[in-house]
Amino acid sequence: MTVHTRISGTGSYLPGEPIGNAALIAAHGLESSDEWIVERTGIRSRHLAAPGVNCSDLALEASRRALQAAGRKAAEIDLVIVATSTPDYVFPSAAALLQSKLGITNGAPAFDVQAVCSGFIYAMTIAEKFIRSGSHKCALVVGAEVFSRILDWTDRGTCVLFGDGAGAVVLEASEQPGLLASALHADGSHHGILSVPGQVSGGVVTGDPFLRMDGQAVFKFAVKVLADVAHEVLATAGMTVAQVDWLIPHQANVRILQATAKRLHIPSENCIVTVAHHGNTSAASIPLALDESVRAGRIQRGQHLLLEGVGGGFTWGATLLRF
């Protein structure tokens, strides 16, 4: 019997109360306006984790909701993968901390994936290969970020874009096809247009510890590769764009989402857009958008979903699935 992989449950979590553009501008004395931010990004608010609330804390809440939706207990999970660029510590991994907080003591492997905004696609693809190999049956895959910790609050070009949050899915072995095709890519030669070019050495920060981005370069690169990788996974699955019920792209900004949908000839009403109320949550944005749409009843069982992301590295990827 061929082993397939399907999503059995989704969950998400946003910390605290939403912070609108005007409040963010006032708090940090930015030379900007609500109108300027909305026009260029589509973002109206975001959530920021309180001091002491870390990546694994957000992941925990999203995971509990995904497990409940899947009808699974934490003890049934035999693989934990967390996609994040903002883990609690240098080590252990956020996945190991999440495993502990969930009370998983069965020796299941737990590790982080660092592919920035493509991280959730990378993590899902990795988990699917574990399951299809027959070595594992029930995986918890999480995207969780506290990007507020790496933002320069004097840089209006970046600090207004990002937020904190987490999204999770439970992936299970199935007799019925679920994940139909995936593709992952990277090109490190573009690392300079989006990065946090610093590190801790000898107990002090060396380099620049804040997120830096060339917005125009990122936009041009993202729109091209997102369209290309979408066509790649569709071709692999032997499907056409017309068969896609929902496009769920990484929620970077509304202009990238609109340009990608237009290139793919996917109607705007079939593109999931949630960036307005949580901003760019990096690896968390795709599972956040997925869970919100599932719980709202927009996404139904049996529909075909195209998930795709692009992030610093540069990394990019997509997965096509039957929900």
C-alpha cells in the first residue's frame, strides 16, 4: 500500500491585542502614517509578543489547537518540526522546548528548520518525506516567530511590516493522497537583500543584530520565483492552475500577493489574504492563513490548496495538497 500524507488538523495563535499602524507610529516616533503603510503593504495591524513570551510559547498554543482539531493527543506525535528564525535560544531548539511543554516523552525526533519565510513549506516537505518513508506516522509541524525581537524600531521601511505569531498542522499517514507535490529551492547569492547580518560572539553582538532589507529587490525576486515554483508543483502533480481552489502565499505584503496571483491567472477572490491584521509573520504566516480560513469555513475538505513562500537566503518553495 502506498503511504500518503494528509493534514488532519490546523491551529494558530496571535499574542496579545492587535496594534494598529497609528499606535505603532506613535509608540516609536516614526515618520509615517496609517495611509502610507496601508497603501504600500496592506497591513493595518499586527500582534507583538510581550517581554518573556518566546517562540516556543507561541508554538505551544498553536500546537494545542491543531492537536485538538486533529483529535490527537500530544503523546501520539512521533515527529516535531518547528520552522523559525527567532528561536528561544541558540540551543536547544524551539522544537525540543515545544516537545517538553507538550509533555511528549516518547523519544520522537524534534528539530528546527531555518529557511525564514519559506520555513513552513520546508518543514512540511521534510515531514511528508518522513511519513511517506514509513518511519513516522503523525507529525506536528509548526511555524512560529517573534520577529519583533530583531526589528530596528527606527527603520520605518521594515519595522511596520512584521509581527509575531504561530501556526501549526498535524500531518498523518493516510491511504488517500493529501500532499500531492512539493518543490524547494535556494540561491545564497541573494543573501544580501534580506538578512540579519549579526551574531553573538564572546558574549557580545558582532555585526548588525537587526533585520535589513532591500524592499524593491525582494519584491522583484519574490514575484518571479513564486510564479515559477507554483507552475513547477502543478506540473509535477499533473494539474492546472484552474484546478486550484485556493492560493495561500506567504503573507509578506499585499502587493506581492496580488502580483503573484495575477501572474498565475488566479482570481483575487481565490487568494487567501490575511496580512492586513497580522503583518508578515515569516514562517508562521502560511499556517496562520490556512488555519484562519479553515476555521472560517472558507477552505473545505477535498479542495486543492497551493501553498508557497519565499524568504531570506534566498529560499523559496511550494506544496500542492488536497485538504
